[in-house]
Amino acid sequence: MAFPNPIPCRPMRTTRPALILALLTGFAGTAFAWSNHAMVSYRALERMPELSVQVAAEPLEAFLKNEDKAIEALLRDDEDWARKAVDTYPPLPPQLAYRADPSKSDAQRRKDFLAALRVSPESRLALYVQPDPWGPAPDPARLLAPTKVNALEKSEEANHVFLRIDPGEMVPALAVVASASDEPDYGMDLNLWSDSNSEAGKTYGFGPIPFGNPTLSFSTQAPFHMGFFHEPAIIYKAAPFLKRTYPLLRVHQYTSLARLAFDTGHPYWGWRFTGLAMHYVQDLTQPYHASVSPGNSAVRLIGINALAMVGLPKWKNDMIVLLSNRHLAMENYESALIRTAAKTRTPSVLGATLHDTSLDAGYPAWSERYVRDVVSKEAYDAGAATDRSLVRTLPARYVSDPGFDFGMHSASIDLIKELSAIDPAQRAHLDTRIAELLGHYGAHSRALVRSMLDGRPTQ
Ligand SMILES: [Zn+2]
């Protein structure tokens, strides 16, 4: 991802504890977490018998029309839940509440649904899959233009392959879930804040962006794809806006829709919504999405902030760049490992770790608290060690030189090649760490799938 870092923050906000804000604006431009979730999800879920079924594709409009009344009731319940369960929840403006009405046009119903969820009106939610790169070569006649699926104007994901599926066509549940697990990065959470340059932002009631630059479209999705639930209390005291992150809201919205879809005989949408929810669960397995600054103590953050406030910003600025560079370097390396294994069709340690179910039973049962208490806590706890591994293994220029901007050069950096020249034991340190994190990614993705099926037939 070639986003310039650090992203400048709004002048009015520099009066707040500037370091923490600046750290966030520094990595708010890197909110992809695991690059191309679909490729990783295929490996994590490929051996689940629950997903070997085929389901009939159904356009969103058909699902909404058939279940209009049930959706109205469900979204009302979701709103009650959110007001009680989500810290700092901004209530849904009453005029956005979903109302069933058989006389509405399909287009109007779809528009109202997106507004009631408070996701981008640009969200495509098209009928498509990303094919498994380990599967047969895709039929060129089925290729879809990226803009039909992805609302991002200048997508970093332009090399994704999207294939059209037709209404009624049977598709593997695995392909539906894996494909949808990448979809929230296609612009669904962009420009939703009152200071975003968008109509939706002005009416959605989310308030001003808690961190990041509201005018840089891509950074506006970060507060939905990151969650800071386990920082020391002093950090929230210094920067209360850190509590305004909403991945748990998205998980609840999409899992409750998935359950409704399964219960009312729409398994395609059951799996599609499951995949959408899965994205946020997976994002929170990434240490740089679950902590403000992995590897830096609260005391250090506040100390460096104090220096910045008395006119010595060097340490602050350096830290922003290093944090962003390490975050990006990890994603670059992980995604290269996954891509290379697929390209050469070589079974890899990462692939094996991803579908290894041996640790699944060791986690607590899925619950309302699972994503916060298990998934993001585990990633938060892994933060310092992950940061250390990156520093120890990757070339110092990429992870320890504040004069280097990894984001600007990411596309031309081949970490697999560079690391092949170093001591294998040193490389193994980072490989083991990444495998461990992807093991968590796999286990929690499967836990979500199983929680959706609790007591339900698979089709
Ligand atoms: Zn994301």
C-alpha cells in the first residue's frame, strides 16, 4: 500500500494528547491488516466440512424484499443491543431506522438498508466470488471489472480477480465466505463521519472522526477496522477518543443478519454476512490493529508526548514512522508468503498452520464477548513480541530507520528475496511469529463459522 506516512492530522486536534493521536494518524493509512483476506480465509476454512455445501446465489434485493419485515424487527433489536453493549455507541438517528414497506422499489429498499446499517451507500454487495488461487484457472468470460465489486476509486487491490456469479447459480459456501471476508475493505466503511466529505457522513450520526484525517478517504475506515480495548487506563484518560472504534458493532450487525438469513432459508446471504463479520474478527487478530503502539509502554508514550508538547517532536515523529513501517512491512511479508505459495502451488508452513484445527478446542466457546476478550486480547498481548521479531529479522532500513517511508516503496520491496540471503535461524524467528498469528486468524475464523451453525442445518 503506497499511502504516504505519516498522514498529517487536523490542526485543531493537535491540542489533544498529540502523540497518541499522531500515532493513530500514522497508521490510519494502513488499515488493510491482512492483505487480501480471501486468500488467507480459503486456507483457514478449506477443510471445514460445514463449508463444503453449495448454496444458490441470490441478489441482495431479493433477500431484502422477501424478509423486509423480519429485517425491520432485527435491526430494531440490534439497535437496542448496541445502545447497551457498545462503549461510546452513537445511537442511530431515528430517520434512518429500517421500515418495511412492500410498495418500495428494490433500489430504495437497498438504499434504506445500507443507511440503516450505516455503511457506505457506495457499497456494491454484488454477486461475485474471488476464486481460490489453488483452484482451476478462472473462466475469462466471467471476469468482473473491479469497480463492479469494489467501491474504492483507486484500489490497491486492483490485482484481485473477481468472477461474476448469476442469480440462482450454485456456489460453494467456502467461496462465498472467503470472498466476503475481504469485502469490508472495498469501501464499505469509507467516509461515514460528520466531517467526512460525504452526504452519508452528515446524516449517519457517528460524529467527527475519532482519529486520522477525515479528508483522506482511506483513513476514514480505520476506526471500524481497529479496536483498542486493552490499553492501560491512563491511555484512555489521555486520549478518550480511542474508545470510539466500532469493529464489534460491525461483527454484531453482520452476524445477526447472517442468523436471520439462515433461519429464513437464504443460506447464500447467511454465508455472505458471515464472511463480512469475519473480516473484522480477522482484522483484530493483527497486533497493529488491536493496540495503539505495540512494544511501547504507556509511560514511554506519555513521556515522548510530553517532549513533543514542549517543542521537541523528534522522538514522536520518529515513532510514528517506525510504527507505520513495521505494520506495513509485516503485511507486505505475510501477503508475499501467501501469494508465493499459491503461485507456485507449494504447500507452505503458513498454509498448514492456517488450516490446522488442533488448537481450536482450546479456546472458550463463542459469545458476545469473544471478539473483545479473546481475539483482540490475544493480538494485543502478542504486540510487543511481534514488534521485536520484526526489528530483529527485517533489514534495519525498513523497520528501524525513521528516515525511510516503507509505504512509499512497499510495492517494489521483495522481502522473501531479501530474507533468503540472511541466516535461516534469524528468519525463522519472524516466520514462527507470523505463523502463530495466522494460526489465531484461522482458529477464530473457524470459531465464527461454527457459532453461525450452532443447531442449524448447513443449507
Ligand atoms: Zn479491514
